[in-house]
Amino acid sequence: MMNEDIIAELYFLLHSFGLGVLIMILYDVLRIFRKLVNHSVFALAVEDLIYWLLCGICIFLMLYKENNGSVRWFAVAGVACGMLLYNGTISAFVTEGISKILKFILHILGKVFGILFWPFRKVFGTVKKFTNLAENRRKKVMGFYKKQLKKILRTVKIVISRH
């Protein structure tokens, strides 16, 4: 029978390994989000910074809870092994599969909302054409009156300068 201290250390190692897997699952969620929404380089950097800060806090809390805050290198290795194992095996399949499914769902939703809102787009398109025509007409009328006012002003200046 194993010593209780060894069993406790084994559980600690398994928890750190599980935390490594969880960290990579959360990073896959971030990867999927990045595949669905375009990001600037700055946004990627900020997201990564926040993500890794939160991961560091989670690792610290695990070490604090299970080992009174002492850094045990086998626990850090357990986290790293969990991350590497998950990332090297199923991570790519998970991110690609879920991304494709979500893109398909978003595509279908786009089509459905396009059909549902087609009458509104048609009405707003007609209203926009009408307002554009009205704006063009207003510009022509205002241009005409501006020319007429210039002619009147010129005539007034001529009359005033003669007297």
C-alpha cells in the first residue's frame, strides 16, 4: 500500500496536469473566437496578455491551495505536460471543428435574418433613394437661388457705385 504523502503528491500532480489541459481548452476558446472575428495585432497582444495573466493567477492559486504557495517544479511540469499533451493531440481538431460549425451556424443565421429583414431593407432602400433625390433637388434649387442672389448683389453694387 502506498504512503499517504505519495498519494497526496500524485493527486497534486494530476491536478496540475488537469489545470494544464484546462488552460489549453480555454486558449482554444480564444482561438475559435479569433477565427470568427478579425483582430488587429494590438487586440491579439492585449488578449494574450490578459489570458496569460489569468492563467498565471490560476496556477498560483492552485499552488497556494494545494501546496501552501510553494513552487514545486513537478507541479509546473505537470501543467506544462497537460498543456503540451492537449495541444499536441486534439486541440487542432477541436478548434477547426467548432470553428467550422460556428461559421456554418452564423452563415445560416445571416441568411435567415437576411430573409426576415428583406422587407425592411427594401423599404429603407426606397426611402434612401427618395432622400437622395430630394437632396439632389435641394442642391440644384439652392444653386439656382445662389446664382440669382449673386446677380442681384452685383446689380445693387453697380447701382450704388454709380451714385
